[in-house]
Amino acid sequence: MTYPFELPDLGYDHDALDPHIDPRTMEIHHGKHHQGYTNNLNTALESYPDLHNLTGEDLLKDLSSLPEVIRTAVRNNGGGFVNHSIFWQVMTPGGSGVPSGALAEAIDTAFESFDAFKTIFQKTAAGQFGSGWGWLVVDPNDNLQVISTANQDNPVSIGLNPILGVDVWEHAYYLNYQNRRPDYITAWWNVVDWDVVASKFNSAIG
Ligand code: MN
């Protein structure tokens, strides 16, 4: 996907993740927040046609190569564009089971068990100070790690390949959960699409 970047479809209705994520939050999050990052990314790149063939991930992988005057705008809005695109992909109505195959083995290797992984991920995402994201990433040695990032920073900017992400900005949960970020993350597990995460894992280690 290249310039002009377009807001990707959710792939499901606004009410499809209810009650875990309410329809009004989905409507505003996708239609206003994600659209806003998309528009602002396009605006930042408008006068730089040499960058128009790059994907969002390409732009974020090498921020230092970008013109300084748009670097922060691309970091924030390119990050917002890519992060939310991942976020919608890794969710599905009713969720999809648990990890299997190579992904399940990698989780056991890195974290000892799926339950232990979930505990670490939950703690990391809930503990991100202020706005940001919780991630499951593949590192350059094909090992899994759990990290959080601030604001709209994406793991690709530090050489890590995200395969699962949860948005912990207040706009992701405040209407339904107010200050209860851990409760939102606990509910979010119910809509994670492990088939998509496994597909991203297989691509990352390919
Ligand atoms: Mn968001």
C-alpha cells in the first residue's frame, strides 16, 4: 500500500466485537482516529514524491533516512496508520482459539507456556505509562519478545517485527472501561485472531 494511503476496511461491523469492544468505540476509533492518522500521513508526504512508492512499514523502518522536517510527522502518523491496520487485522468476532503449530512452539520456547505469555503480555501492555501499544514481536533471531512502545511508535523502527498488538491509548477503551485498562485487555483476549497472528509469525520467520 503506497501513497496516498487509504483507510483499510475493518473487515467486520462496528458491533462485531461487542461486548468486548463496544460499537461506538470501534466507530470513532476506526472512522476518526485511524482516518486522522491516515490523512495526516498523506499530508506529510504530499511534497515528497520520492517517498510515494514506500509502504508504511518501509517508512517506519528507516526514520533517520527521512527529511528531518517530516520525520516526526511520519513517525507519529505513519505509526498510527500501520499500528491500527495491524490492530484491526489481529481481531475477529469471537476470536479464534489458541495458537497452534510453529507459533505455539515459539511461544512455549520464549515464555514457557501460553498462559505465562499472556500474563507477561497483559502486564507489559497494562503497564505502558501513558499512551502506547503492547506487542508480541519477532526479533532478528526469530525469537519472540513482548514489548511496549510509547505513542504510535512501531516495533519495526527498532528492528522488531510485530505479529500482535493491542492499542492501550485511552481512546481505545475509555467509553466502556474508563480507567480500567487491565479489564479492557482481559476482554480483548476474547477477540484475538490467532490464525492471523500465526500467519504473521510464519511470514516474519520466512
Ligand atoms: Mn488507537
